[in-house]
Amino acid sequence: MPNGTPFSGTWNCIWENGTSEQLTVDASNSFQCYGSTYLLNINNEGIVTFNWSDNTLQTLTEDRVNGNVRTLQWTTTHADYATIRWEMQLQQ
């Protein structure tokens, strides 16, 4: 658990069209992307969500590690991007 939360650290956010953006999630589970600040919300059942500025809802559906890469898979309510993924290089 780097930096005190399960999501803290630097992630590469990748959309289905191949566009990507680097995100850094801080210890309070917030991050900035394209000039806006977002917050990862974790409910009592452990479901993780956040909303983009256009109100598109992202819900975490998969959290896996393969070698030294951790990947989060998100489903979305956006008509053009049904899923996005975040990838983080893990320390060895």
C-alpha cells in the first residue's frame, strides 16, 4: 500500500482510443486531470467510483498485478468509452 492508501501513486490512465494521461493519486485519494480535481470514493462495501467533470461515472471492476505492473480496469457510463484502465509500475 504505497503512501498510505491502496491507490496512492502515479498512474497512466488509458482510454479505449489509445489516448493517455498521467495521474498522481495522493494520500487523500484525490488526483488532477486536465485541470480538474477528482476524488476516488470508496463506499462501505468497498466499491470504488469517481465522476469525471462531464458527470461520467467510473466504477472499478478489476484490480490485478502482472509482474511489476498493477492495472485497474474501470467501467464507465460514457457512450464512447465503455472502459478505461490505469496502469502503475510497481517498485521491485
